[in-house]
Amino acid sequence: MTLRIYRLPAGPIETNAYLVVDTVSGDAMLVDTPPEVAPIAAHAAEEAGASVQYIVITHGHWDHIIGAAATKAMWDVPIVGHELVRDRLADPALSARSPYPMEPVVLDLAVTEGDELTIGGHTFTIMHMPGHDPAHITLYSEVDGVMLGGDVLFRDGHGRTDLPGSDQAVMNTTLKRFLTLPTETRVLPGHGDETTVGRESRWIVQIP
Ligand SMILES: [Zn+2]
């Protein structure tokens, strides 16, 4: 295994950021930027001897984006996300539900379904998975058997669908896509412990 993934919970609602490191090249990406994540991520990257190449934003909710400006200031690497997250990164007023002030950041690289991000020898395919947030992307590596899943699929459940921009019917369609992935695929969510596609498939198959 030349891929190491460090879970870095941060902020008031324990949002998981992940530092994804190719241990051969040292190349890495940070997935999601909760409040106060910058010093935690800096420490993890230093410990791992990692050189961060990308900051990836899974979706536009405040607890995943507040730390974007601070991490960008630290590493000056491209901020990557879906085009639909651009406005919320650029205009803090659109994150009105946030208990924190937000510094605006620029979406440097817009990605969507089928695009790829490579970290050293590991390639992640972008999946556009709306339902919780129209801008939601996940990063999937079939070879490594892992998905960075944000707030789509959790252990024993899925992301909220009662928020502005969320939609249960769209979420149901998104969730059924997991049934096409290998059951042993690890899913690393934006909150809480990791799970597998097989574990969650037991209830996903029952969605009408
Ligand atoms: Zn969310």
C-alpha cells in the first residue's frame, strides 16, 4: 500500500478533513477544509513528509469550506471543486448559516463527473453526487478501493436533505450509484467513522 489517508476532524461539528498521501512520491491532497483545520493539516503533512498539491472541496456547506482560505494561504495550491461551489467560495454572504465569518477564496479548478485527479501513483475519479448539495463531488479510486465521500454516505445513513439546495429524490438516485461499486469499497465520510459500500448497501437496496 502506497496510499495513506489521515482523518483530520476539525471545527465545532467534527467535520472530517482527509490528508491523502502517496507515500512513494510524497504527493498529497487535502480533502475538505473545516474551521481550524489549517494547523492540524500542516502538522499532519509535515509528519507524513507530504507535499500537498491540491485542496479539494467536496461541497459548499460552511463546515467544509471555512478553512479554505487559511489552507490556501499556507500552501498556495489549486482549490478544486464543482463549478456550482464557486459562488459560495467567492461570496461569504452566501454562507449565511455559518457561525463563522468566511474569507473568500477562488475556485481554481472546476471538476465534474468523470474528471480525474492524480496524486503520485494514485488516480481518483470525480463523481458528481448531488442530493445533499447540488455541488457535491466525491473522489473514487477503484484500484485503491476507497472513496472520499463528503456528506453523501455515512455509516448507517446519508447526508441531510432538508437544507437549501438539497433534494431527497436526487439523493436517492445518487445513493443507488453505490450499488454499482465493489462491496469492499471503503467510504470515508465528512462526519464520523468510515464505512463500506457493502455495509450500507443493506439499506440502500430498499430505497424505492
Ligand atoms: Zn454538508
